Amino acid sequence: MTGTDLNSRLSEFEAHLHEAVARQKLKSLLSCEHQLTPSELATRHKVLTEEMAREIAAVEAQGRHVGPIEHSVRYWLDSLELETV
């Protein structure tokens, strides 16, 4: 991996993070305090796992490797995004 590839991937993460944080701030202003049920948590986990599998497959199809740290960051960002939907 070259420095340019890494910088572009980090820039992509940064943009995604800023969007997720902005949506999260808006959501916190507009939503009530809802506690998820065990069923909702299980569904949420399934959706996140499926989304992660699609994202990683797309990245690896381009010949790039997704390591454990990147996997964790992507999962965290996707969970923020899911909370703002």
C-alpha cells in the first residue's frame, strides 16, 4: 500500500466520520430516549454484520486488505450511521 492510498482511505474515513457525527448530533436533538429490546439489538447486530461483509468484500475486490483495526473502525462508523437512520 502506498502513502497516497492510505491517505485517500483515511480521508474517506474522516468524511464518513464527520457525516455520522453530524447526523448523531441532530438525532440527539430530535429523538426520545428509546431503549432497544433484545430482539431489536439482535436485528441491529445482524444488519451491521451484513453491511460490514459487503463493505469489506468491496474493498478487498479492489485488491486492498482490510485489517483488524480498519474492520473495527468501519464497524463503529456503520453503527453510528445506523443509529442516525
